[in-house]
Amino acid sequence: MSLVLNIFTIIAVLAGTFFFLAGTVGLLRFPDTLTRLHALTKADNLGLGLVVMGLLPQAEWPFDVIKLIAIWLFTLLAGATVGQLMAQAARRGQPTP
Amino acid sequence: MTLALAVDISLTLLVLAVAGWIIAVRDTFAAVIGFVAYGLLLALIWVRLAAPDVALTEAAIGGGLTGALLIGAAGRLRKTEAATRAEYPGVLIRTLAAILAVTVAAALAVGVLALPDPAPTLAPAAVASLATTGVGNPVTAVLLAFRSMDTLLEAIVVLLALLGVWSLAPDRAWGGYPGPRHHADPDGILAYLARFLPPIGIIVGLYIFWIGADLPGGKFQGATILAAMWLLVIEAGLADTPPISRTWLRVLLVIGPLVFIAIGFAGSITAGAVLAYPEGYAKPLIVAIEIALMPTLVLTLALLVAGTPQRMPPQ
Amino acid sequence: MRWVKRMTIPDFLLAAAVFVLVMVALGLVRILRGPTDADRMMATQLFGTGGIAALLLLGVAMEVKAVLDVALTLALLAAFASVAFVQGASRSDGDDPKETNSQ
């Protein structure tokens, strides 16, 4: 059973780190602000989400599990909000000197 | 274990790179972003050094509130930044500054490296006397029993810093509202976040405050979260900062240090020394001080970020 | 598959923490390139999330339970700091940062 959970952890955390890699590559390589924002939000939501999911089997029930999920939900909420605010800023978007 | 060593080396290189960045980069905004990243890396390093108490403080103060404070300052400086760049100091002054900085850093490095091994520590003594305080977290015991003088002065210093910020107010705005009035679309995403997040944030802040007795946490970290939630509501335009002439505000600003000082002097009668706690009453008194300091710290930290008074109430 | 046997879960999590951290740190290069403030803030946002992920991985690997509270604090304050960043950057435009209702 614990082997199954450990394999689950490894797969989910690997998937999460992949999204952080993708987010960084997107942030550096994508051509304009809005596409970069797309890359960022993927890393934000899925990267951390998968890492949290992978860590769940290793955490203690109930409080540590609740805390882990809460951390992800806070980041989701903040990411969604800041994403919209940044898109608005980008639309006003003037390159800074 | 070589993997752990690799982790530590990567963290060290990263934090040095970010530190170098903060110094080298010309744009204030980029430097502030670097500083926030630096705070986050420091928190990670404190975790690696098995000091979660310090990591928590660094995460709260270094990343969150200081970042907001600095970005506000950077925003204000932007208009005048180009003008200050024109009077960039000459090579001589920059060389002297560099020499001074390197000397200070070298002296610190020598001081740290010259420490005897094992370094002198009072940690075993502190842990041995932990039971007399009734507190479970040795860091809290040190901060509020063994070295409570430091904590008292710390609480007064942040208050003095706030007075310093207020003293920059123009005469016509004295007693008025700190900072600009924020406006945001009341149906927009920011107002939504400012309605949704603070209730949860207040619970988390109180939780961090409450567990401080037994686990890493405490009033400073909890107060930072509460202050941030309040500032979020203010930034979304849902509430305004209170005018600094309000009596309730001034009472709450001094109540923490006053309770601390009162209990401290009571100790000279009941326990034989200033800031000593009578036997058996250590824990309730520590909790009383922490609770009294909480509103003071929340208000002080939030108002420090909010800035100088600059508007009078509409007549 | 022999390396799986040699590598324990904490080792794997430590390695993942460093990988994530190095990745998001590389993203900080975007701050230098800009060109808009929004791009720079994205790098911070990514770094904040990556930092939380690295912190959680590190904490579970080292079995320091207090790390969850650190990450909780960080998650809340990162939300606040990001908003302050967006507000602070738009304030420097000179005019009042009125959010326009454009939906």
C-alpha cells in the first residue's frame, strides 16, 4: 500500500515540477505579455496543485492534509485575482523606460 | 549525505545571486522584486537550518509586508528617479562605499568563523528552565520570559518608527487619513478577493498567534497576517484608513507596551525583579502580554505600510 | 529500476524542491527583460508559487511540520503582496488607479 502511495507521490510531484519547468520556459520564451500570463497561471495552478497532491499521502491526517489543501486554494485564489489584475495592467500596458 | 549538501549549495548560490542582483540592478522596481525573492529564499534557508520560528517571521515580515512597503516607496520614487540618476556619485565615492561594505562583510565573516567550536550557547539552559514558564515553545519562552526586555523594547521601537512616519506629514494633514484613498471597481475581482480572503486570513492569523505558545508562531507573525488582511481591504477601496487623531486608535497603539510595562513593574513587587513573573503565574501573564500586544502590533504594522497622513476628513 | 530502490522518498522530494527553485529563479530573468511591469510581476508571482512548492517539498522531506504554517503564512501574504505590487505599479502611472469596468 505504501509503495503505491509513494509511486503516486513521485508521479504527481514529477508532473508538478514539469509544470514549473513549462511555466518558466513559457515566461522566458513566449512572444507577448498575455501568452506569458497563460504560461504563468498554468504553473501556478497545476504546478503547485500537483505538488500538493503528491505530498498529500505523506502528510498526517487530518490537519496537515487540510493545511496543504488550504495552501493550494489560497494560491489558486491569489493567482486568479492577480492574473486578472495583471492582464488589466498589460492592456493599459506601456513599456517602462 | 551528498544530496542534502547539494541542496544547501544550490540554496546558497541562489541567495548570493539574488543578493548580487539587488545591488547591481539599476531599476528600483526590479530591486524590490529581487528583495522579496531574497526574503523567500532566506525563509527556505532557515528551514534548512532547522529554525522554523525564524523562517515563519522571515516569510511574514521579509516577504509580505516589507515587500508592500518597498513597492509603495518605489512607486513614489519613480517620478524623481531619473533626476537622481543624473547626480550619480563619482568613482571615488563608489569605490570608498565598496571598500566600506567589503570591510564590514569581512569583519562579520571573521567574527562568525572565529567562534569557538562548539559555539557558546545558552540553549540547554533555556530548555532546562522551560518548565518554569509553562510555555511549550522555547523560542517564545526566551522572547517573553528570559529576554522579555528585548521584546518590550522591540514593541516600543516599531511604535517609534510609526511616529517617525507620521512626523513626515504636512501640517495641514496632521490628524488626517494615512495614505491615498484607494478606489476599485466594487464588482471587480480585487473587491471580491478583499471580501473573500480576510475572513479566512483572520482565522489563520489568530491560529498562528495562538500556537505560538507551543509551536513556531506568535504575535508578530500573526499580527503581520492580520495587518495584511486589513491592508487588502483598504487597497480594494472597501474601507479607509482611520484618521490618526482617533482616540481609540491611539489607545490601542499604546496598550500593548503599557500592559507589558505594568506587568513588568508589578513583577518587582510580586516576584522581586522588574519583568520577572511570580511563580505559577508565568504562563497566564505571558498570554496576557501577548494578547495586549496583538492589537498594537496589527495597527502599527498596517499603519507603517499605509504611510503618512495626507488627507483631512471632508468638512 | 535499481535507482528507485536506492533513492528514498525524502531524497526525491529534496531534489524536486531544488529543481523547482532553480526553475523559478531562472524565471526572474524576465524582470530584466520586461518590457512591461506586468511581465516583471509575473516573474515574482511564479517565484512566490515556486517558493511555496519548494518549501512544502523541503518541509515534508525533512519532516519539519511547522513548515506547513510557514507555507500557509506565505500563501496568504503572497496574495497580499502581489495585489500591492499591481496597485503600486499602476499608481506610478500618475493618475488615480481606478479599475475600469470593461467586461
